[in-house]
Amino acid sequence: MAASMRALVKDKAAEGIVMREVAVPEPGPNEVLVEVEKTAICGTDLHIYKWDDWSQRTIKPPLVIGHEFVGRISKLGTAVEGYELGERVSAEGHVVCGVCRNCKAGKQHLCPNTIGIGVNRDGAFAEYVTVPATNLWRIPDAIPSELAAFFDPFGNAAHCALQFDLIGEDVLITGAGPIGIIAAGICRHVGARHVVISDINDYRLQLARNMGASHTINVKHESIAGAVKGLGIDGFDIGLEMSGNANAFNDMLHSMFHGGRIAMLGLMPNGSGVDWDQVIFKGLQLHGIYGRRMYETWYKMTQMVLSGFPLQNTLTHHIPIDEFEHGFELMASGQCGKVVCDWSGQL
């Protein structure tokens, strides 16, 4: 194995990232070294690229970014058991402490000591990445690597959408980013009646239709209230907030049926106002969503793909890693779904 490797590095406290030669990481006793085949660009990576307020508070350069990936095990830590060299794997992007109350109770997704791969430790936009063996997820042969590369955000969508019983329900999704698009497909896959999604991006609304959304709303031209009237319903049973936009969230609150349930994944700006009368007098349930359930969500999304879930409809660009700048430009433009970068040179 080469002593150095190529990696995308946030090298300084400014906009941009660079391709650099860095040392190949050495796995600790309970870690594995994965030779990366493909890495997907996440919204988090774009935040880091742009060096926005969140990034300035969170990221400590230099850092190898990236947490959505698939590859093959290249080296096992001395204490690792149950895995073999060459196995194709992805990995949970949240590294938990394993000793807090929630971890001990089997609720690792609620660990208050979570460390993010590609955020708080070096990540997977590299030829090699180290991850704890406990974070690995084996990828069945029937699932293409370009889809397995973005199982991490697929898991965000699955955790959010499957929080509630969806069978026969009317669902509103605010925000047609890649996770919202995938969530629309999941709602349709498991038996929701109406799946409505709102955004201002026609390109991504079309992707949501391709994934199974029954109705799309460009809020620049039409309203969620109008969709409620057009569908002939009294309001939505389930809301999935993916936008991080306070106006969209309040529109959702006004469009919910009494006793409705809302799962919130989008990050609201600090100080966002909420129409609490809608929450209280309608008896709405709000549930915050972070990450994925470890590892029940991973199991469910694997089985969904194996049983015909059209995850491939979300993948719009599959490019060589040397074109990473183009990939980030696509993400910034919004004229894409998921963008996957290939390290293997076999595109």
C-alpha cells in the first residue's frame, strides 16, 4: 500500500477545498481501513466548501471531508472480528461513544457524544478512510456501488419517513433536496395515499415525481393550502419537514389535520418563529430527527432497494473524482439530485 494518498482537504478557513497528497491513515485496534471506491457529495460537504457560519463554528482545518461512501476493506485493526479483507461496505457516518445512557440502552442515534466522519474526524473523500468496525454496513452484491455510496442520506430519509405509520395516509414533505426526494419515494413505496412535496426548484420537483410523489408544489406559483383544497382533504396526516425554512414549516403547520404528526429533519435558522397555536390547538406531534437508527434504518433501506425501491432515480451525476469541482458546482446550483464521485478510474 502506498504511504500517501489523494484526498479532498479543507485546508484553511476560507471558501473552497483542495486535492492533496496526505498520509494513508492507520486503523486503530477496533477500526478498519477501507479503500474507497465512490464518495457522494452531501449538503454538509457543500456547507464546508462554502465555509458558512455553521462550518466556521464546527470545522477545524485541515480536515479530509466526506462521509457518504462505499469501498472495500483493505486492512483490519488488531481487535476486529467478524469482517474479512475485500468485503464491500459502507458505514454509518456518526461515531458514538458506546458508554453513555442512550448507547447502553440501544439508542445510539441519540448519543450526545456523537463524532461525525468528515466533520469531526477525517472522512471519505479520499482513497482510504478509517472507520470503527462497529460502524460498517455490508453491501449485498445486488446493490450497485453508485447507489450504496449515498446510503447515509438515504438513511436520513428512511429514519424520517418511517417514524410514523404511513399506510393510507396523506403526506406533506417541505423541501425537495435529495433527502426530501428520497423520502417521497419511501412514502409511496410503503403505501401512503397522497404524497405531496413543495419546493422552489422545478428540476428537483421533477425528480420527486420520478420517485413517486403524487403532487408537487412550486411555492413561487402555488400554495400548499391550494393543494389541500385541490385534493379534497381536510389536511395532512403526516408532515416531513426537510427544508429548514421557517415559512415552509409554518405553512405545513397550517395545513395539518388535527392530531397530525410531523418529523423534522431540516435545520431551522436560529430565532425562527413558530405558530404555536397550530401545534397546541390541533394537538400536533413534533418529532426531531437526527441521523439514522443504528442499525435498524440501515437494514430497512437495504431491504427496500433489494425489493425494488427506485433509489437510482435520485442519482443524476456519476463523475470521476478529478471533476469534483464540477460536482460541487452542480450541488450549489440545485440542478442535480445525488452526485457521486468515482475513485476507481473505471467510469
